[in-house]
Amino acid sequence: MKKKKNKKKVRTIQVDYLARVEGEATLYIQLEDEKIREVKLKIFEPPRFFEAFLRGRNFAEAPDITARICGICPVAYQMSSVHAMENAFGVQVEGALRDLRRLIYCGEWIESHSLHIYMLHAPDFLGYPDAVRMAKDHPEIVKRGLGLKKVGNEIISLLGGREIHPINVKVGGFYRTPTRKELQVLLPSLEKAREAALETLHWAAQFDFPDFEQDYEFVALSHTEEYPFNEGRIISNRGLDISVEEFEDYFQEQQVEYSNALHCLLRGKPYFVGPMARFNLNFEKFSPVVQQAANSIGLLPGLKNPFKSILVRSLEVLHACEEALRIVQNYQEASSATIKISASAGKGYACTEAPRGLLYHRYHINSQELIEEAKIVPPTSQNQKIIEDDLFKLLEHSLHLEEEKLQEYCEHAVRNYDPCISCATHFLKLQVERK
Amino acid sequence: MSHSSTPKLAVWKFASCDGCQLSLLDCEDELLAISEKLEIAHFLEASRLQIAGPYDLSLVEGSITTAQDLEKIQKIRQQSKYLVCIGACATSGGIQALRNFQDVKEFSSAVYAKPHYIETLKTSTSIASHVLVDFELQGCPINKKQLIEVILAFLQQRQPNIPSYSVCVECKQAGKVCVMVASGTPCLGPVTHAGCGAVCPAYHRGCYACYGPMESPNTQALSRRWQDLGASRKDLVRVFRTFNAYANDFHKISEFHEKKEK
């Protein structure tokens, strides 16, 4: 953190590297006479140009290539890409294969949310630099978090072959589906994980949450019967209700000079995606057990405090454990690991709910089965503007804080969104300039 | 400043997906034990604490794609007693090295409306192209058990036991049926570095070489086998140009097929 002063009473606070986020970014804040002039979330993660090198690749390569955008949520990229391809070819995966896709997504939500709750976010509430040092005082709690995370990884490994960049997902289904017996192995760990998820929720409910609310536009998928994973319409709390194909008519990506990630806006305005958006828009789709758990800690839809996102993540871990148990218990082996695909020229669209929110993919496939154009909009680029807005509001009431505290508070506010900067391009640096 | 004799661990990131450093956090059963043996002095994905160097062991993820990163890796080398590269990006330039075969300006225009805001080098290159590297752990992603072996070997001051033979050897050891012999599924196992545990054949799929080339691979012979199974030159260019496209042996064979195709 650097501090500068000049005649105009300019103050700059800069955190070169914001830690416990996935990727590389800086936060730059400029103050003039103790009034906030500018807040910029600068993503300096080097660009990797996925959309460019997807061109000319075979459609079947998309799930393996796009997985490499993010090591924390590769399943999300695989899910959005396979569903977009299937949309282009006019087919739909149903029955047991559809359930197995939901199951592997449950694994990723459990793994990614547990990582964030215990290793990235909780240390902010409890005043530790990291989970390893938190474990010196709270060994059982950190072990519980690692245990939960491990169960998520077990699901992904069993279905996907390995936890990071799974190899078993393909357009049309899977390379190989598990037998009923193979899948049943997950039951004891899932039952333990459900208990641990409930304990996590009650543990996190005791944290001290800053009194901070904003009037957000929440955007998430909505499915007629289920809490959303792979399908649904895109809705908001301000009346948006569109099909996935209409995404680009409403959402526009903008490039800003200071960031290697594009900002995505809804009708020119910032909006909020991720667990809190899903929770607020789909609460009634949770099972009665999950709804009851939420009620027991007073967590109700209409939630506007992003610091409480840790509670929603905990609740979604509980939901994912319940859903995984349901799928494993009812699983009937599919007759074939994949449905028949007849690739043809066309356009395909898909949105799925990555752990961090809406993930949009669009592909144009030519008559040689090759990708001609690809467009990918990750959740973090959608939340970037909202993160800046939050910091703006937060700073208005926090400028009295000493620099070190102010920096910690800003970092905490950014981590509310679990930003995955690898996805949005990747490292956070906080820079506050005071005039 | 720590006065204890606990060695200091640093984890560094360049252009990458974060998956290989996540492998360390994915060691759910071993992480706390590792943190007893090594002081986590710099690991930004996991901790906001940044303890100054020098570091006893540096794990480096990612490839070099910007001018700043060129400088950063030099500083890291100076501060590190033992430097290990983890993953395909660090050992071969990763999937983002696909830019090395094309015009990066054109790539930038495909993704960004105002490409002049984007600062990037023309190539994505491995860490060893710029500094001395003590050990390279291949894989996209790395195998976390192999990562633990590398860390243990460092702590015990011995060479890591990481075999450099092909995926085929692992596949046979695991008692799997060869997908190429039994069902004519094209497989890159014969030229690919072991380490994944032959996971693709176990799922009835051909290996796609995410662990990069093994030591002295016979890519020509395997290419002929693929051609017998119906692969075109174009297909072969593509299969060798994925996550380890700029690794020397894969780079050479993909260029060979590209020239033949023209």
C-alpha cells in the first residue's frame, strides 16, 4: 500500500496485490478532499485469448479447451460449452445423463463454495490472513471445511476422472457412465457432508456482518421446477425474463482502458450475478429442508447485503449435498453414455449457473464441424461494475478508518463476490488515491 | 522475520487458470501437515500475508506473456533457492501458446474491441525459456500426489521420483484394456508423459496428451497409426496443438504435418 499527498489534498491508497482471490487484479481509489472521485477494479491478469484460438477447432474440443479458462470452475465451462453445442445441433440430453450432469455440477458447487467459505472468505470475518493460520486456533473448523471440499472433489473425480479439468464430459453426454454400484460409494460421504453443510451455515450465521445494503438488479437462471444449474430462462428482480438466445440483445460487454477483462452491462447498467442472485430469485425451488435451514437463521429472499453471501454459499452447499444425494439414490443406469450427435452448421447458445453466477457461451459451427466464432461471458466480468459500485458506497462511510483497516475492509468487500479473475481474464491490487 | 529453521514456501502465478496452485489446496488431507513442515511465506491465492524472501522452495505456475512478467520471473529466480515449475503453462507455455502460431494482434482484435489497450508479448513461453529451473512437473493439471512427492523430495533433499515414461506404461500397470488396439480409438498415450494415471483410457477415451511429451517420443510412428485410423494431416496438427503445443517435440511434429498438408 502506498500513500501520496499533494497540495490539492489528493490521497492515493494502493494495494498492489489483493490476496485470496483467484487471479490478478488491482484496486485503485482516488480521493479528492476526502471525497471519492474514482474506484477502479483493474484486472491485470494477462489475456489468454480463448475466444480467438477456439476458432478453427472441432466442436468436440470445446469442453476440454474451455475448461482451461478456470481451474476452480472447469465443470461450469464444460457444462456451458456442451449445452451450447447441443443447442446448435438441436438435441437435448435427458434422463440419467441429465442427472449425472447435475451431479457433477453439485460436486463443483460444493468444492468451489467450500474453498471460498473456509479458505478465502471466513478469514476476513475472523481476522486471520489465511485458513492455514486460522487452523492454529480453530483446527476442527478448518478440517470440516477441507472435508466438505473433499466431498465435492470426490464427486467430480468419480464422474469426471479427476477433480481439475475432468476428462469425461463430452457433447452428447459422457465417455463412460458409472454403474449404480460405483455411484453408491458416494452416499456415506454425502450424508456426512450434508451434516457439515448445516453446521457451516450455523457457524457462519454467528459472524459479525457489516451493516451494508444496496438496491441491486439480481440476474440468474430460473427453471420451472428446479433450483437452476444447466437450463432455464434468464430473469431479474426488475422484470427481465428472456431466453438464453436473447442474451446479447440485453447484455453488452464494454472494454475499459484499465482492465484486461470486459465489463458486462444489462441495458447499460450494472447487475449482480452469483449465489445471492440465484437465492433471491429461486428460493421457492429449494427443498423444504433447505428452506427450513434458511429460515432457522433468518435468511430470507430479498437479501441485499453482499457480506452475507457467505451464508448463501453455505446454503447452496447444503442444497448441492441434498440434490447429489437425491440423484445418487434414484440413479438408474443409462443404456448409453451418450446420445447421438449429428453435427451440422449452425449457432448454439447456453447459459449455466457456475458457482460464481451466470456463464454464457455462444458458438457458430460451420459445415466442416469447426468453430467459426465463439463468445464467452464469465460471471466475474458481469459482477465487476457492481464490485466497484459497492466499494464506492462503502468508502463513503469508511474514510475515517486508518489505511490498513480501510484496505482490509475493501478487500473483504471484493471477496464477497468470490471474483475469479482467471475467468474474467486474473490479481487484485488496491490503489487509493486521495486528493 | 522468522528465526525458525522451517523452510519458506512461495507459490507464484503467471498466465494460467490457477488450477495447478489449486492442486496444493486440493490436498485436503495433507495441507495442514505440509504447513507444519513449510512456512507458507507467499501464496496469494490462499493468504494475504506476504513474508519477504529469500524463499527455500518456489512453485511457479503459468507462462510468460507480458513484459512485466519477464522482469518478475528474474526477481523470483534471484529470491528462490529451489525453483519448481508446476503445470503445462509453466513447462511449455500452456494453451495460450497457441498464439505463437498466429498473429497475436489479430487474436487481440477478436476478443477486445480496443486491442491497443492490451499489453501482451507475441508469444507465451515456458519459465525455463527465461530462467534456470530446478525441476519441472508436467500436466494440465498436475497430479496432486506428484506435487506432494516433489515437496517431500525437496524436504528430504533428494530427487523427486517422477517417472518420465509414457502413459502407456501407467495404463498397462493399471491393467486397462488398450483403447487403440481393442476399439480403434485414436490415443496419444504412446507419446505422452505419464503422471495422470492413464485416466482417459479408464473412461473409454483416448489420451489427449494434457501431460505433454514424454522423454524422446516417437511422434512420427504414432502419427502414421492415427492416419491408418482415419486422421487427416489437419487433425494431426490440431491434436498436437493443445495444452502443450509449444513443447519442443509436439511443436516439431505439428509443424511437420502443417507443411505436409500444404
